[in-house]
Amino acid sequence: MTTLALPAYAQLSDADEAALTNLFRRGTPPNTLRAWERDLAYIAAWKMAAFGQPLAWPEDEKVALRFISTMRRTSRARLDRRRMWRLS
């Protein structure tokens, strides 16, 4: 995947980036930030286990599709186990 550089007028200064980061952190509930951090840690661990590589940004589309496919199979297996438990 090719990453395109932003034109100069669209790039943020360090001060602008710091201000936006601060605004984002103050405006996002702490439990949401923790959930995103856990999700990112989970995805990073999954990629390391599946590919033996750390996350890249932006990530390759094939990696994202494999993650979705794996999570779908895992979720379906959990649902099947719950259904079997209810029937017993």
C-alpha cells in the first residue's frame, strides 16, 4: 500500500498537533480510551501471533481482512458453544 504525503497546507504544526491531542484526550471519556487501548493491544498481539510481525500503519488490507475473518470464526464458535450449552 502506498502512503501519500499530505500537502504542506494540510500538515499540522507540532503545537497544533499537541493542542488537538490534548482536546481529544480531554473530550474522550477515560473508559473509552482504555477500551481503545485494550483493543489495540489485542489486535497487535493477534498480528504478532498470526504473522510474527508488529502492526504497521496503515495496515495492509489483507491483514485487516484476515483479522475480521478470524474474529468471525471465533465469534461463531462461541455462539455455537452457547447454543449447545442451552440445549443440554
